[in-house]
Amino acid sequence: MDFDDNYKLNQMKRHLLVFFFLISGFIVNAQAVKIMLVTGGHSFDTLQFFELFDALENVEYEHFQQPEANAKLVKDLASSFDVLVFYDMWKTISKAEKDAYKKLTEQGMPFLFLHHSLASYQNWLEFEKIIGGKYFEKGRKVPEELWSTYEHDVWVYSKVETYTPVTKGLRDLRFFDEVYGNVRISDDVIPLLKTRHPKSMEIIAWENRYNKSKIVYLQPGHDRRTYSEPDYKKLILQAINYLAVSK
């Protein structure tokens, strides 16, 4: 084999190597984010909600209703997912289920909580620390001044407070939605979206940390009118992708 033949062979090897790395990179980048999608305890526009998640590019989800979802967490079946997404409003939780949530945070599993999930587990004090806030339901043991409020079917205008991968490309958002008022929010959260709506809490989206986990909470998302908004879809998708990278 002469010099020209060796040169051509080496060039071919280089081209094949570059091609291999390009294909490998494409496969990695094209790998879908797998999410565990949890509902239960609160009604919602089911068809449109799942259409929202069906339309998310490069995202695959498996849906679990409560209490099945918490049972899966106890069995350590959440490890096969990249992000856990909660759209539930569940009341009861056992010690084993509490331990499962804490174990996931120690492992760095990322969580995305949506809308009414903020009102879950009223009697579990640690849940407030995980999600970063608390919606107080009315009750005999809850002082009246702590009672949170809600208002349906209002226009909510909000602005990006902190630019992160979650809020990238967004600025002014407008949703016809439900607002929550008089909600206790941790001073340690990173505010992502804020509103001046008189019946709403000021911070309506935030990032929180608990143990090794990144947690994002998005308050908007009451029904199909918000699900169909392009800005809401973008917010959800960017939150999922951001959290998936953090795992």
C-alpha cells in the first residue's frame, strides 16, 4: 500500500469517527425525558390536560393516580423516571410514604409541583419545606388569619422575576386562571414569576431546594384555558427539561 492509499484510508477512518460521534450525540440528545405524572384528589379538565403533556416535545410520561402513585414511591419505582410531576391534591400519607419522599430528595430526584398540589398533605409539616410553601385549608385547628383563599376565572398578569432555564424566552404572561391568596411562602425560594393581582399571592412560581433535590412550583394551571396557552406549555416544558438535567 503506497502513501496515497494510506492517506485515503486514514481520512476515511477520521470521517467515520466523526460520523460516529455525531450519531452518538444525536441519539443522546434525542433521548426523551421520562416523567412520572401524578394526579388525584382534585377534578380537572382531563382530556385537555393530557393533550398538553402529549404535545410536549421529547417528553414521555406515565400517569399514576393517587393513592397508587405513593404506593409506587414506597416500592422505589420512581428511580426509572427523570422528573416527578405532581398535579394531585392528596390528603393522607403514611410514614412509609413520607420516608419514600425524603429518600427521593436525598437521592436528588427533581420534583415539579403544579397548581393545587400546593394544598396537599395539610398535616405533614415537612411537605411545606419540600415544596417551599403552604396553602392553608380552613379547619378547626387552623387559626382564621392563616386561611388561604382562592378566586376562579380571573385574568392574571405576571412578569418574570428571575431569568433561569425555566423562564427563558418569557417576559409578560397572561392567563385566565385561578389565583391563591394568603399563602405562606418560604423566604428561601427563588421567585420565578410575580403578579400584582390583588387576590393573589405575589410569587406564583418559584424554585426551591430540599436535601439534594431541585423543586419547581408553578401556581397557574387550573383548567383547559391555561393548558392551551403557548406560554404555559413553554413554561411546563422548560421546567421539565431544567429539572431533568439536574438529576
